[in-house]
Amino acid sequence: MSAQGAGAAATPAPKYTKKDFESDQDVRWCPGCGDYAILSAVQKSMPDLGIPRENIVFISGIGCSSRFPYYMNTYGFHTIHGRAPAIATGLRVARPDLKVFLVTGDGDGLSIGGNHMLHVLRRNVNITILLFNNRIYGLTKGQYSPTSELGKVTKSTPMGSADRPVNPLAFALGCGATFVARTVDRNIAHMDEMLKRAAAHRGTGFLEILQNCNVYNDLAWNVMYDKESRALHELRLEHGKPLLFGPPDARKAVVMDGVIPKVVEAKSVSESALWVHDEHNVNAAKLLADLFAPHFPVPIGVLADTEAPIYEDVMLQQEQRAISERGPGSIAKLLMSGDTWKIG
Amino acid sequence: MSETAAPATGAKTRRELDRAVIRFAGDSGDGMQLTGEQFTTESAWAGNDLATLPNFPAEIRAPAGTLFGVSSFQLQFGSQRVYTPGDRLDCLVAMNPAALKVHLRDLKPGGLLIVNTAAYDKRNLDKAGYSANPLDDPALAERYRLHKVDMSGLTHEAIKDLPLNAKEKDRTKNFFALGLVSWIYTRPLEPTLDWIGKKFAKNPQFAEANTRVLKAGHAYGETAEIFSEHYEIEAAEMPAGVYRAMTGNRALAWGLLAAAERSKVPIVYGAYPITPASSILEELAMHKRFRIRTIQAEDEIAAATAAIGASFGGAIGVTGSSGPGIALKGEAIGLAVTAELPLVIFDIQRGGPSTGLPTKTEQADLMQAMYGRNSESPAVVLAPATPGDCFYVAYEAVRIAAKYMCPVFVLSDGFLANGSEPWLIPDPDTLPPIDVQFRTEKEGFFPYLRDPATLSRPWVRPGTPGLEHRIGGIEKQDVTGNISYDPDNHDHMVRTRAEKVRRVAQEIPPTTINGPATGDLLVVGWGGTYGSITAAVERAQAAGRSVASIHLRHLNPLPPDLGHILREYRKVLVPEINSGQLVRVLRAEYLVDAVGFNRVRGLPLASEEIFEAINQLIGSTA
């Protein structure tokens, strides 16, 4: 076990191609599922990590998204519903030399596994979390999920759901996540970029991927799919750039009115009054996390990228301190320590 | 208890005893646990064998003076083998009326009863439900050897010149009781004086106060007219070697440390605080130098799954809890069954169901360990017999889990966890090797390719080039490990997982029989009841009865010679602190007409009651 950064290896990684990361298993998602695009993007992003394939592990829970590890030609563990964050934590504590990805969904990660998600984020375990959010339970055939909108009519809620949705980004930020970003399954170029950013983060990288379930919740994210709607609503977050969105002939800006975000005509505000995105400003990120259509644009990109102590690093430092101060443990010495007495 | 008169020394008679059972009882705030622990250390120094039973309320600071706030510490010590903390008391120290009310019934007629009269005021009497002071009842002094001592007053007197406030002074009165009882039973004060010196090294005032009060109690015994005699218990005949006091939870923790050192495989312990298992986590957290990594997880499920994640990474994952926590871990344990990863699960059993009796002992999780998961989910189950045995069983659990790639339960209990015994320190080199082989060979690798002897699959550390593979909770095709919904494959895998656990029987040594190899009655026990059963059986043997006992360490699989042994006796008795769990397994497994002896009182089984059950079953000749 070494205290090296995740995935670091003595020898440089071989030159890989996307193909090196495709497993021999038939992919079994429904035809047209958004997961295919994500799988392809993730496989494509792997060679750029510069990490030997054997040092990469994909961990998942249960759900459509959680079948992901079977399709990656890396080490993989498909575990039980909601518990992947705890499995990944244990793995990182045992093996801080490995690069660990966690693939989860809105139900797995925010409903049955919500507690573990909270704790892995606050501990800042050095893993990359990909949360596929399709706002529905797919594998169990179409019940509403914790991110479904209030009043969602599904098989289990024929008169509409009674519970308000959780916002994954706001949740993650509230838990103290050090990296929070959002991308869209149908925006391949942006997804590529976000996968790289999330994977490069030291600490927990939390990436929400808006994903389409074409069978049980088709076009739930149509606001980001429909060409016209997307042009009106997509807000690309870029560090150091102002929050501007909308078509060129009708540019709009998000500005602060006191402590309340407000949408205005871009040309109506002076440059100095624009809200300039700062990835290191967690408070601003918390405001951005709540913006959504129709009254606001939909932010995609990196909301927050900050630093905090990493759980397993602290644990290893303590271990090394204990060993350097008092030497490695010896069971023979321990057994004879303290009060002992001799008979015979 | 046999008593022989010895020549009197000085004015006081000193009598020799084989053994004695003492209980210190008082309010939660009276320091009875510490008093008992110190008395235990003194007795260990004196060379006695001993067994202890701490018993305290679940409330951290229970309201003073109440019946439910009473805390007690019992121990039996003797010059011969001591198996249990004892059933009936030779001596009861009752620091307040509530303690008297709760514990008096356990004192033998003619037993020594020592009370702190200062605590028997109207308020405390009311709280204990006494309408009149029981100390004024002449019947009490007729039935017991009652000694009324104003411990509070004498304590204050001994340290009146020290600059401590009244409350601080009052807190030392437990050491007056300790000093007094130490004199009565001729215990050396040195270990307690040492302890005071270390404990209060930074606070000389408290060191001085406790020292003076301890000595004052001792001197009081020596000089007060009321104690006409005191006792001596010779050192016990014990195997030669170096001993230390050992509690069950510490022994479990140290067993893991030994396994980590011997196997050279790091251990990751995931736990969520729960009584009575928390002290294992706390103990392990102190030993980071052994590369033991502890995770205080967000809940029981995370504790188990973090351990499984560690095992996937090539460490030994261990999780520990008590019954309610084990219930929560069930699904995760099933994952370890099907992913075929090593996982050690400590279950420190306590009274249940639900929250039950958190600080009291029970043996009612055997069925949970064996069957408490969905579907066909076999696991190995082991149980330690004594506090010190926990060391060996924890070590063995790691060895089996790594060798057979499967979950292994260790069923300890609240009694073993907190109880202590003088423990012969082993030479770690004599422990069996734990030979872990991680697969690195690419040629012919499949994730579920099985070892023909153990049926275990290869353990591969992620990071091994060329062996990238995926496992999970979905049914897999044997050998390849690919997802499979094939009906015949599932049937094959169910049988294979069961057969793998059955093959652990190869590891079980021949069963030790305590008594004749054939006879009228075999008493079969498991876990923390070892002492009570052994004492009862030896008593019955001494009375000429044809009785033997065996104590099972391996509960799943059962020892291969067990079926044969059971048939060598006319009757089989199975004492358990549950309503009949092992007895059910034995009846089902061997079609033997075993009968249970069951008491579920949150306390160890009384040896006396087991003795009576033996007599009832095979007829008393007495």
C-alpha cells in the first residue's frame, strides 16, 4: 500500500485506445438508452488518464447505470443497492494506489444510498462519482425517483407523486463536496471535458450526467435536447467568464439582485455588474445549483472545484506518524506489554 | 466452598478458602466497575484463577439512587480452576439501599454483607422503595454476617486536610470499600497503589486522596473490632507461563493484529459504535502501527460494505457489531457470500429483539448468523468459549475467511466481551500460518476457477496486470464469472457455495470430550457458557454421574466427528442463553433427541441450574 496519488504508477501507462477499455460482455441496456453514449465517452476518456488499466476500478451499486462495470475492461465490482460509496471508501482505505470510479443513478445514489453519498462527499474520499440522473426508476420498470418532479405520474403514483425532488448538485454541495459538475448525455464534447475534469480532481469528483431513459421517462431533459430550447436555456459555466446565455441576438445574463439570482437582458447590464463564474467560490456554486428552466437557465459545467483534506490521506498520515514515532507494531511485544505476571 | 481453619495470626483468625464469590454493587456513580477491576488485578497478582462479570445499566448516567441505576461487578477467584464468576455470593458490598434491594437475594445465607451506612438515608431508602431502613431489621443481621460501616464518614475523615471539595472527597469512598475487602481476602494492595500512581500522575492531590482512603479501608479491617476473621485463598495451580488479564473484546482485536502480522495482509475494520462491540473499534484504533485501518462508518451497512470493498482490494475486511447491527448487514454479507470474498464478522451478542438489553448478554444470534440472509447464503460460524479464547477464534476466522474466500462469523457475547480472565500469553510463532496467495498468473485465469480442495476462487488484487475482471452480486457462471441466468448453473452455484462452507470441516480438529467417551449424558455447549457448563459437569462427575461435555467452537460447519459422539450417550442436553437454537440444529442435523436447557435472563447461565438440569435428566443419586 502506498500513499501515492490515485492511480500513480512507477512505470508510465502504455498507449491505450478506447478499444482497450471495452470488455467482452454484450451491453444489455435498452436500445436508445442514454447510457450508451456515456459508456462510449468514458471508454474514450480512459487513455487520457495516463493510468495503467490494471490500476483502474469501477464500482457500482444497483440499477441500470450500475451495470456499467461489466462493460469496462478494468477491475470492476457491481455491488448492492446504494452501498457503492461505502464499498469504494473501504477500497480506497485499503488501496490508495488505485484510481476508483463510482457509477450510480438517481435512485441508487440519492434514495437508497443517500446516506452513503452524504458521507463519501463530506469525507472527500479520492474517487470520481458519475451519477446518471434520468429522474425515473428504470430497472424496476418505471416508478418515480427522488429526482422526479412533484406530481410525477408513474405506475406507483397514479395520481402524481407527493414528494418534492432532490437536486443532486445542491445536495452534493450541501454535503461539502469539493468538486461538483453537470453535463448532458447528448452533449458528447462537453461530457468528454467534464469526465476529464472530474477524474483529475483530488478528492471526491461529483459529476451529474443528465441522462435519457427512452423507455420510462423519454425526453425528461428535453429542455437540454430540443435544439431551440437548448439555445434558450443552456448556461455554460466557465471559470472567469460571465454568466451569459441565450441566442446571440437575445443574450441574457444571470446577475445578483441582493442575494437573489435574476435573469436580465445582457445588454442592460454593465460589464462590471456581470456575475463572473468562480469555481472556487462554493457559496456562488450553491446559488447556481438551484437554477433551472423555465425561469432560469440550466447551468452545465463545473460549479465548484475546491480543496479539502482527503479522508484516506489523513488516515495514512496518522499511520505513518504512529510508525515513525514508535516503530512498526509487533504482536509478541504487545502481548507482553502492560501488567503481566509469571506462574511456575 | 470448603473452609479449613488455619492457625490464627494475631488477634484475628485467618481462614483458608478454596474460592470466593464477591460482588461490589452501588450506584452508577459509585465506581463499582473500577473497584471490581482493581480487585480482579489484585487477585490475579495473588496467583488465583478467576472469572469476572461486570453488570451495568445501559444509561450512561442513570439517576442516582434508583434501582435501575445500580451497577455491579462480580468475580469468583480461587486456588483451583475457576470457570465462572459464580452463582451465589459469599460477600456482597452494597454501597446504597438500591444495591441492597437488587442484589441481596443472591447472597448466601451466612454470607458477608458490607454496607455503607451513610448512604442509607431517607432519600435513598425512598428511591429504593424501602419504607423502613432494612439495616434496622434484626432479621438481616441474623441471616447474614452484616457489617455496617460508615464508609463515607471514614473516607472524609481520612482526607479531611486535603484541599478537595466534599464531592471529590466522597468519590473516593469506593477505594475505602476496596481497601476493606482487600484486607478481608488478603489481597495485595500494590497493583492498586501502582494504578493510582499512574492514573493520577498529573494530579498528586487525587493520588494522595485515593491512596490514603484505600489504606484507611485496609487498616479499618485490621483494627476494627467487628471483623473477627479474614480469609486467604492460595495461588491456583495453573500452567506455567506469563499471564495477563484479558477481556473478550480486547482479545478479538489482538487476534486480528496477530492475523495481520502473520498473514502480511493488512486488515480494514469497519464498524459503527454499538454496545457491547464498540471497544473493539476503539482498541484497534490505538494500534495504527500494525497497519490496521479502522473506519467508523456512517451506519452498520457501510461498515460491512467498506470491509467488503477492502477485501476486494486485497485486504482482510472485518466488521463488528451486535445483533441489531448484524441484522442491518445481512444483505452485504450475502454479497460477500456470492462475490466469494473474505469477510470476518464479529457479533457481540446482547439481549434482544430490537434494542433489547444492550448491556446484558445473550446467545440468541446463532440462527441469525446461520440463516439470517435472503436465499441460500451459507457462512462459516465460530464461537469463542472464554474471554482469552476470543484471541484464537478471531485469528482462526481470518485464516478460514482468506483460505476459503467466504464470510466467517465470530459469535461472542456481552459476557465474554467485558469479562476478563487470567490468560496464558501465547507465543505468536506457535499460531498456525495464514498463507495468503494472491493470483498473478495470467495464463488460464478465470475469476471463478476453483481450488479443487477448498473450492475457493482465486483472490486477485486490483493492480495486477492482465487479470482485470468484474465480479458482483448477480449470479455468475461458474469458472468464467460471467453473468448467468441459466437455471442449472444457479442450482450448481447454490450447491457449490454450500459445499465450500462444508469443506471448512477439514479444518476442525477432533472434538475434546470432557469426561467419559460413552455414558448416560452428553452436555453440548457453545460460546460463553463454557464456564457454567464445565463447572456443572465436573460437579456431576465428582458426584459419580456418567456425564461428559463438549463445547463447540465450530457451529457451521459442525465438527465431522460430532454425529458419532452424540450417539455414544443415552441423552443429550444443550444449555443455551436462548430459547433453543443449537439444540434445534443438532436435532435437525443428526436426528438425535437432544433436549435444551434455556434461560434468557440477560445473564450467564447459573452453574447450579445446569447441575440441577443434569440431575433431572439422568436422575439424582444424592
